Amino acid sequence: MAEPDCIFCKIVEGKIPSRKVYEDDDLYAFHDIAPWAPVHFLIVPKRHIASMAHLTPEHESLMGRIMTLAPRLALEQGCGAYPEGGFRVVVNTGKEGGQEVHHLHVHVMGGPRPWLKG
């Protein structure tokens, strides 16, 4: 269920290279190509979902998995442990929400401050 012109669908399919962080049957995580923080990766569903605004009750389990996977991957990628360390989870939704790629993606950012942005 990929969109032929979607850059994230192409990354998931291996048509565009990425620095993989994690992969399972439903999710793919990879490093952001323009990181805002020392640790900055994205978690995307393999199935194309345009945005968070397109989620329905059938996606509850998927989003729950993303949100419970984020802390584990953040630590593995070098974020410090809570409470002194930590990370930020951001989901941009729609043009006014800052979404640039219209494939649902969750940014996970962390590491020592100051960050480039955010």
C-alpha cells in the first residue's frame, strides 16, 4: 500500500537509501537527513497514511507501538536516560502544522542541548 510519488514510501521500499534505525513488519525508522538535534530519527508506518489527521480507530495499535518504540530507540541511539536525559516526539500534521512529507512520520529528537532548532 505505497504511494508511487511518496519519498517515505520509496525509503521503506529501499528505492531511496536511508540510515536504518529499526524495522519490523509494520514500521520503519531511519535517521533524518537534516537533523535538528544530536539524535534525530523518524518512525514511519510502512503502509502509507498521509498524516495524523487521517488516523482512524483501526490505527490505535500501530500508533501505540510507535509511541512505545520511541523511548527504546531514543536510548539506543544515544539519548540520555530520564529524568536528566530525554527526547522529544513531534508529529507535524498538515501545512499549518509544518508537515512537509505527506506520509505520517514521528520525529524523535534528543541529545545534549543546544539543538540546531526546536
